[in-house]
Amino acid sequence: MSIPTIIKHSYQSNWLYQPARSLYWRLLRLDRLAKLRQEVTFYSKLLEPHSLCFDLGANIGEKTEALLKAGMRVVAFEPQPSCMRELEARCSPYRSKLSKCPCAVGAESGVTKLYVHAHHGHSSLDRNWTVGEVVSSIDVPMTTLDRAIAKFGQPSYCKIDVEGWEYEVLKGLTHPIPLLSFEYHLQKDNIDKTLACIHYLSHLGKLSINITPAEKLLFTFEKWLSVKKFLELFPDSFCSQKEYGYGDIFVSIQ
């Protein structure tokens, strides 16, 4: 079977040829390769080599791959089986530095329901999450950040991108992590969740905050801001800027 045929069948046979699918992604999406290179550079400057990182909401492994290529060790948390298979294929050259956890993360351990959206990147544990169309739901195991730290060790960095579930994730954390990031959206109910995340983290230590715009790992502020200064600017100063409709808030905890 030729490579083009394998690629074609990989989409028709429900993830049967994951390496071929990753090859398709790399050959035909040069913009994605450019983004990957940018992210590798970003993480290389942000973190020390061989740092332990948690990727919560790893999805198909784009951020996991960037962290691994930057020389980090990664624990990837992803409850969607199809996404985890893609992550495994994408990150197969780095198996020795990758630990996979096919579970969700929340405020307590147990079993919870994942609402699967038409686009896998929009699936959420929050039934009221409004991005995309829910096509099904599945029961998935759930752990907490505290339990994950007890099992894998203290991460230097934790990335949280869980489609409206960020505050629930943080409620399962009672020890400071040196650096973490979580996704924000500037819709009213999601702004409230973002402010709740910052308020919760402020009880774990002294915070320094920065922000990146949608799909672009580039810090907005040259010097990181205190909670007070950041909240003087967020969200009002960003609402009129289209590129900040969503993005990531980075928090350093001391």
C-alpha cells in the first residue's frame, strides 16, 4: 500500500493508521509546523531542560509535542480515547520522556461525564460549555492535581486547557506549582471563571501574571504583573482587541 493510500484510509478507518495521519498533518499543514517551531522556542526559553511538565487537556498532543521537542519531560492528561491515540502517534519518538494518563482532572477523584463535541478540541466536562455542538457523552475517570503530583512529582510547569473546566481543576490543587497557565475566554461567564481561578491561586502564594493572545505564545508584558496590577487591566483593556478574545494566562507562584 502506498503512502497516499495509507493516508486516505487513515481517515476512513477511524484512526487505524495513526503514523500516516501524523505524516499527512506535517506534509500538508506547513503553518502548523511553523507554529510548532515557535512553541518549541517559547518553551525552551521559559523552562529549564528536562523540567517535568503536566499537560492537562492534552487533546491530540500539540503542546505535549512542543514541550517534548523543547527537551522537557511530560505527563499528558487526556480523557478522549481517539485523541490519546493521536497523541501517542505524534509523540512516539519521545516515549521515554512521556507519561500518558487517559483521564480527566478535577476537584475530586472519581468518574465523571465528558461531553464530546463535533470538534474534538471543544469537548468539555462542563455541560454548559457553549463552543461547538455536543454529539455524545462518555464516562471517564477523573483524578486531581494533588493526586497527580503525588504520583508523578512536582511539575515545574502545568498547562491547563480544559474548555471551561479550569476552575474545577485548580480546586483539586492545594500546593503551589512554580508556573502554570490556563485558558481564558472573554465571554461574561468565562471571565467570572478566570477571575475565580486567579483568586483561588492567590491563596497558594505570591502571584506574578502574564498573558498571551489566542493561539500565539508571545507574552504581552515585558515585566510580569502583580495580581492587583493585572486586574486593573483585565478584562476591560483586552475586550476591544480581537486577538485577545481568548488565550492563556500564565501565573508564577512564589
